[in-house]
Amino acid sequence: MTNSKEVKKADTTIKLVIVEDFKLTRVGLRCALNANPDLDVVAESEDAIEGLKLIERTKPDVVLMDLGLPGMNGIEAMQKIREFSNDIKIIALTSHDREEEVIAALSSGANAYCLKDIDPQKLADVVRDVSEGVCWIDPVVAQMALNSLPKIDNIGFLPNKAQGEGRVPLTEREYEVLKHLVTGKSNTEIAKELIVSVHTAKAHVCSILQKMCVNDRVQAAVKAVKEGMV
């Protein structure tokens, strides 16, 4: 018989684990996220080693992982999570926006990269998107990456131009979607910006991923930035 005390919310609830060493930040995250009826923080830890045990035991949908943890850092912890699960989504939550940390986090299996000053409701939206397979990068971080690149003539990537070898033939609308994707916008936000349905925005994103030969939004954003497509 199922213990009714263990069934806190509906089956559609997104289960979360928070790994954060500062208690005040941890408590704030828990309260802000649990204020949403569809989100449930089932466990929290102040270090990665204990956090990994909790994650294996509770099997959450999403993990919020601080990077600057004592002992084992967040990057190492994410790599450990990926050793036993590719289904658990990971949000790197940090106060750092250094390019090397962004790349390290995404390379280690993070599905999203958020700065800690993110609006609580926006974080809740990111959690929902990430749980559905969307990858997300904080717009501040994405803009930083863009600003650090040398300016490149990207006319070859624009539609209706001769496409050279290795160029990605995106339509004009897909190019608009890609620019929003690079700045970390979700499908819902892209739909609002372009005044189209969420279904249409999602279809454009899928088409972009296929044409760019990448697996997800993060890879598309990184490739677009590296190759000067935006």
C-alpha cells in the first residue's frame, strides 16, 4: 500500500533537488520554487557528495547545482550524475559568468546555465522548460560570449545569398529564431517576440537543429556564436 504521506502533489509535479552550500540561498530557492504548485523540492544538500546520494535516492526530474561547492565542485558533480543518468536535467546555478565555466558546465552535462540573480518566476519557467528537454543559457552569459567574439561578416549565413561550403542555409525566419535562441529565450518567449504560436516556434527550432546538424539548443547556440552566424 502506498504511504499517502509520501504523495505530496500530483504525478505531473516536477521533482527537484538543490545542491547549494549557502543556507540562505538554499532556503530562498526552496521557498521560491515550492511556491509553484507544479514544482516540488524533494531534497537539498550543502555539498556535492551528499547531494549525489540524495539524487540517486530521490531520482528527481531536475537538479539545481551550484558550481562553487566545497570539496567536490559542481562541475565534477554533474559529471558524476551523467555517469548514472542522462534523464535527470541539470541547471547550473552560479554567480559566475566566466566563459570557461560556462563551457565546462555545458560540456559536463548541464542543460541550463543560470546566474543567481535570476528572477524567481523566470527560474521556475526555466525549470519547466528544462524538464521538457529545452536547453537554456542566461541571456547575460550569452551576450557576454557574443561580445567576446571578433566581428565576422556573416552575410553568407543570410537567406537568399549564395551559400558557400559549410554554410547553413537557414530561412529568414529561422535566422530570426536563431538569434533569439542564442540569447537564451524559450520557445514561449520566441513565440511572443515573433508573434507566432508556440508550436510554430518549436517547429522552427527543430528545423534549425536539423539544418545545423546539432542535437540541442545549447549546441546550436554555441555553434552559431563560434561560426559568426549571429
